[in-house]
Amino acid sequence: MLSDLHLPPKLRRQVDSELQPGEAIRWIQQPIPKFFTPSSTIAVLFAIPWTSFALF
């Protein structure tokens, strides 16, 4: 399965070293980093007063 994927050699060695005999990769994807997405910002703004209230 991994043979048809285009991975950098370093990453491919890391993935191959983690596989046990008989294991196969069915899906591989790297995350797309996003910083301060709207949903995470809303969650953080809600969590600050919620945590303060819960600790009080």
C-alpha cells in the first residue's frame, strides 16, 4: 500500500520502522496546520471563564 504514495524518504523510513510484520498502511495524510481557526478561538474564549467558574 505504501509503495504508491509519494513520501519524503525520511518520513517513509519512520513509517516503515513503526510497522509490525503483517501490518499495512490503508490511509496516510499529514495535517494541514491552522492557527487560530474560528472554531478553536470560540472554544478557547468559552473555556477561560468556564474554567474559572468551575474552579471557584
